[in-house]
Amino acid sequence: MTQPLGASSLTTSPQPPALRGPSARRPRRRRPVLVALALLVLGIAFGAAAFGSLIFPDAMTQDILASQLPPGSPGHPLGTDELGRDVLQMSVAGARSALLGPVIVALGSMACGVVLGTLAGYQRGWIDFAVSRWTDLLLALPVLLAAIVVSGVFGGGYWVTVVLLIVLFSPSDIRIVRAGVLEQSARPYIEAAQMLSLSRWRVMFRHILPNVTSLVVTNAMLNVAFALVAFSSLSFLGVGVSPGIADWGRQLTDGRAIMFVNPAAVFMPALLIVVVAVAANLVGDWIGQRLSRVGEDVR
């Protein structure tokens, strides 16, 4: 006998069982272990760059009687080079010259990219044409070869290399910022700002530029990694850093002759260059993703 529909039938109808177990829990984000390790690596590296010369003020002191000691020697955990200089102390003290230049290159390149890329992307016309042809010219030049030639003409030197790499690294920043500005210029909020008769400079740097910050920061961190490799390569070739200065690239040059006697003289600076470059890359990607999420939440 069928029961008529009513309140009792509705209240007594079976309910689907509540989901239990791990599938019903709110998914948790995995902790960014790699990003945490990368931040730790960068913190240690920049700490060594800031205080390495204070911790080891005599890192470049020569001791011929203690030359070419293998790793694990008393008082020299990573051994010594041909001139008796401690490899560990040089690695710590060399962080200053190895990281200071790349950071300045990244900041200088970012500044050029922000100014020129924003002007080219928003103003268009002859400014866009001139900036685009300039970036095409610079992108056609091989970075290391151009740096070697220019450093040879002007006598080389650390700061000559810094200025040169700022010029050679700026085209990528300019193009990325220009593309971001072009994409933002077609948004409705820019049309609203133009209808309010706001000045071009206010629209560019107060409204458009904050929305391309994630691109700028990410590319700046990538430039730190690329500039670190470029600086080390030039120092390895004897162009960037003068002899007698603690630097990871210079250590590679000096350690080649004793690579089979003390492998740490070569492997330690090479490992530092690779690890710090990878860490800067990971942190840059993470910061870019975080800034992109914040921008989406604001919009």
C-alpha cells in the first residue's frame, strides 16, 4: 500500500550519508618546501655577501707552505689552492663580489625596463618604434661576446662589467613590461581613467604599472640568476674581477690546475653558482605567482 506524500514522508526519507574520511576534508596546500629551501639558500648567500669579509678578513692571505692541501686537512675543511689560500674562506668572502654585481644589474635593468617599456607600450608612435628597434639591436648581440669586446676596449673592470650587463640585460625587461602595458591599456579601467582626464604619467605609473608588477619582479629575479652566471663566466675568462679579489668565477680559474689534487677548489664555487642561480629562479617564480594571485583577488 502506497503511502501518500506528506510531511511525514519528507521527513522520514533517507538522507545521503555524510562524506567522511580524507576525501571530505578540505584540500591542503602542500608546503612549498623547495621555495623555503631556496629562500634559505639566498639568505645564507646574501648573509655571506654582507658579513663574509668580516668573518674571514684574511681569506686571500697566501701561505705557500700550506698549498694544495686536500679537503679535510686540519684547519682547512675544503683544503687550499696553489697559493695556500683556504677554499672555504674564499668561497664565503667571494659571495660579495659574486652577488653584488648581479643584484645591481637586475635593479638597473628593471629600472630601464619599467621606464622605457611603459613609455613604449602606452605612448606608442615614434617612441615605441625607437625603443623596439633599440631592443632588437641589443637582443641580436651575444651577451658574453659583447661584454668581452667592450671590456677589452675600455680596460675591463668590475663596474664597467656592471654597466655593460645592465645595458645588455635591459631588452628583455623592456619587452616584457611593454607587452604587459599593451595588455592593460585595453582594459575598461584605463578607458575610465582617460575619460576622467587624468594625465598620461598618472595613468601609466599609478594605474597600469602596479598591474604588471608580477612580471617585473619575476623577470628581475631571473636576471639575478642570469647575471650571476654571466659575471662568473667573465671572471672565469679574466675580464670581470681583477686578480687578488675573492670571487667564485675567479676561484674556478685558479682551481683548474689542481682539480685532481683538491677537487673542492673547483667544485665548491661551481656548486655555489648553480645553487644560488636555481634558488633565485625558484624564488622569482614564487613571488610572481603570489603577486598574480593578489592582483586577481583585488580585481
